[in-house]
Amino acid sequence: GAEMFAKHAFDFADQLIKEKTDGRCYVESVECMEHGANSAIYTKK
């Protein structure tokens, strides 16, 4: 559900940001919310 989507969004955004900035920037975490009762935060360990 939301947890897997947050991980997918993290992986996608992290790769995009690294490519666009020649590795100078990266994603720390991603938060996604379906609605008030369901959300997830993914942070790379």
C-alpha cells in the first residue's frame, strides 16, 4: 500500500535528483498520503 508507494517514489526521485545534479544532491525521505487515515514515510537507512 502506502509504504511500498513511498519507497517507489523515493527510489524514483532519488535517482532523478542524482542524475540532474551530477550526484551533488539526493533525497533524504519521502512522505505520501492517500487520505487522513493512511500515510507513509520512507527514509533510506
